Amino acid sequence: MLQAVLADFQAWGAAKITTTLDHRLSEVSPPAQRVIHLDPKDHDSVLEELAGQCTAALIIAPETDGILARLSGLMESGGARLLGSSPASVAIAGDKWNCHRLFNKAGLPTPDTRFVDVKGALGAAEKIGFPLVIKPVDGVGCEGVNLILDAPSLQMVLEKNWPYGNRLLLQSYIEGDHASASLLVAGHDISCLSLNRQFIEIGSPFSYRGGEVFFPCDKREEALDLAKRAASLVPGLKGYVGVDILITKEGCHIIEINPRLTTAYIGLRRVVNINLAEAIWDAAIRDVLPQKVSLSGRITFRKEDLI
């Protein structure tokens, strides 16, 4: 992911690029004018120093445990403009329960979802009915997501393999095709770049394996319209935003909003007719969206390409 984004900024040529890199990845050579190798324990202090030196910053980080919101706030408070969503919007979108309530209030189709503690999980599960899905309140890449077939399976997961705290989500399981929408957000305007297929192995746990850009689906327009409606519910989203959608024969269901670069970027950049780095800059800094976006062909990508 980092290599792909930096390559696009380099190809654009309008910015001098500085990137941080974990010192344990010394064999990696990012395409940037300045590479700062750092120890993880010094990460925040280095970012604070860089925030005052940079015009703008693009944060590549997960929502897990509020990491993306915290780092976005750190850079913004230090004087750097964000090439992404505001810390407040990241905090909203990164909380799957908050998002579910927003979707419900707006009347968007979404799976039946309950926010429970570990002690109350079995009672809530029996009300939803099996099979169902258990997941953390935050997280990325199917982290902590499990298919639960019955009460003993739920008990086993919670007792032996649940390191995500006392609060969790239970969600009705719906069979369908897993997809994501890649959006650009500029102020109140949203542009749909592509609808992507997600390769997800269903089980306990789920496993994200990669995806395909684009997804030839007869419900494409319905899915993209739903993604735009979902993104419009969170004020402060900006730049590249991903929206996860479940597509069934009966219709589409909104799953969650990812207020950050998603893995689909890796495939999208290879078939889209625009430079995505320039488009992200224009959307986040100038509130301008590309006039015409088109894709040439289809391409698959793997989770391993994220590095």
C-alpha cells in the first residue's frame, strides 16, 4: 500500500515526499525524496515534529483502538492539513456500532445488529438467530470476524479466542457477494470510482484474501448509490473512502464505512484513468473532484500486496 501511494505521488510530481518507515523494514526502498527510519516507540514524537514541517499528510493506519483518529488528530494539531477525513469523522466511521445506528436512522438496508457485552452475547444471539456473525466494534481486514453456527460455537469463541475486550457486535448472517465501493469525497460532493469484489473466506474466523477491480455486477448502480448515501451520513469524510457492501439477489446491504485508503487502491490505481494521488489531493485540499473517471479492464489483487 505504502509503495503504491508513494509511487503515485512521485508520478504526479507536484509534491516533495517524506515518509516514515519502521526501521525493521530497512530492505524496503520507498519512492520518496526523504525516508525517515524510526523505532515504533518514537513514532508519535517523530510525527509531531514532521507535522510542523509538512504542508499535508496522508495517514495509512487502521481504525483499531482509535489509532487512525489519534494519528490524524496529532498531525492536524501540529499544523499539517489532512489528505483524508477529519479525526472526528474517523472516530464515527471507525465505530461499527455508531455506523449501524446511523444506517438504521437513515433507513438504509443493513443486517440486524446488536451491541452487547460478553455476558449478554448468548441471549442476544438467540434473539437474532443462528447462523450469525460476531465482530469487534472496530477493526480492519476481517479482524475478529467469525461465523457462529450455534450457541456452543459462540461460547467457544468468546472463552478461548476473543482478545477484543468486553464489548462486541452480533450481526445476522446474510449470504451474498462481498463488495466494496471506492469513493472520493470533497466537501458535500461524492464521486464513485469503482465497485470492487472482495475475496473473503467465510468461517471462524473470516479471512480477507484480496479482491478484484472492477466487479461486474447487475446491482452496480444500486450498490454505488447506497455507498454514497452511507458516506453522506458522516460529516467530515474527505479524500479516499471505502464502503463495504453485501450484494444479494434481493438487494444490497450496507456493512461499514472505511475512512481511509483500502486495499482496493492497489488494484484501482492500475486500471483508472486518473492519478489517484493527485485526485486525493484535489478532493481533500481543493474540494474538487475529477471530471471524468473511467476504468480500463479488470485486475485482481492480493492481501499480501498491501505491504
